[in-house]
Amino acid sequence: MTMLGSIQNLMINELCAEGAYLDGRELGEVFLPKAEVESHLELGDSVQVFIFQDSQGHMTGTTQTPIAQVGEFALLRVKEINSFGAFLDLGVSKDILAPFNEQKPKMRDGHSYLVRLYLDNASQRLCASSNINKFVNKTDAKYAPLQEVDLIVASKTDIGYKVIINEQHLGVVFFNTIFKRMFIGQKLKGFVKVVREDGKIDVVLEKPGMAKVTGLSEQILAELSDKGGFLPLGDKSDPELIRKTFSTSKANFKKAIGGLFKQGKIDIEAKSISLRK
């Protein structure tokens, strides 16, 4: 199905002085401006375009790649605010409108917000909403303990970061479990720690126990190899330096290098480690 606000491969029906008309199937003809029609294209050729409506409501295509498509979350910057709402930079020639009633919180010029792209039922126009709760699943979450999931950082709270899990549910990553920089709109991997009886979901960024240490050990060996067999980090190193280098706690780091030492792969000093020759 051809959908407004999405990237589609459309066939050229007509070439003219102004550009090209593409077969938008359910959407009808889609106009591609001349500046985006490559000279080698002919009738019947297929062109990959992002479909939007211009200011007059005409179906238009662009070969530029948008930051996000309909149904996706993205961090977008406000370019202008007028009587209709806030217009956000979508990365193409057409900005996207976030109506005032879809702004939670109220948007400010020049600031960036996590939004979801959607089709407005009344106008059938592509719009954006920062009312994230409107788009997450309210049904019971079915996640196994320590199941790996995709996360999008939605907001910062008093206890941690609220995250969108698999673009379906909301969860929380608590501050005391975070050992890497996090920011709104960031996409990263995580693990479901527990789904509580009240439906709230606790999420961690690192797999607890030896599974985490095993992966960290491989990361340490790779970093040692890249740095000529030596790293200025050891048992007595500053926890912040360890966090910045490996995005992990000092406790996990010490477990990992202790295991590598027992395997005869590295030597450990107070503030350094090195590959054993």
C-alpha cells in the first residue's frame, strides 16, 4: 500500500518541463520537481521518493531522505511557530506540523523534541505529536526476564530515564544502573529486568551477571589490540575513567579483567592492563 509520509518506489508516468509525474497508486499522481529528476530517467523507470503534501495539498515526492517516516519516533528541531502550531525540520524540503493540541510539552522555537509521525484523520495530512503516551501500547507487556529490546529515550525523570520499548511500551532505566551517556531521542539496546504487577517495566542497559562480564571481556581484549596491547586502566583506576571507556561499572570491569588474568591473557597493574605476550 502506498502511504503518505513514507518512502516508496514509484514508476514514472510522465516527464515534462516542470518535472515528472509518478504513479502513486492509491494516492493518485505524485509530482517530482525537475531539480530531483535525474537526466537518465525515462518513462517506466522506478524512482525512490518520500511522499508528502505541498502547501496546496498536492501529492509531492522528494528523493531526499527524511529523518523519520509515518509511524516512527524521531527527535526533531522546531524551525518556526505560527498560528497553526510548530513546524519541525524533517530533513527534507517540507517541514512537518505539530499542532498545538499535540504538543506535550508546549514547544519552543529552536528546541528539539521527541515526536511520533502520524496521519491526521480529519485532514489526512502528515503531522507530528510529542504526546508520546498517545502512541504506546496500554495492554499488558509480555517480555521475558532479561529479554533484549530496542529502546528510544523519551524523557528524563526524577528517578531515571523514561524509554520506549520496541516502539510499543514505556519503561524506566534507573539512574543507579546507568554507566553511559543518555539523551532524549537516543536509540540503543537494553534488557527488560522485570515487568511489575502494576504493569510498570524496569529496564537495564547491561545484562547482569557473567553474561555481561563475558561480553565486556571481549570488548577489553579488542580495545587492547587496537591500542598496541596496553591500556592505562587497572584495579585502582578512577571509576569515571572506566565508565567513559567501556560504559560499565568499576565492579564489572574488575570482574572482567580478573577473568582475563586467570585465563593468562593479560597482566594487571594498579592503573594499567596489558596483553600477555
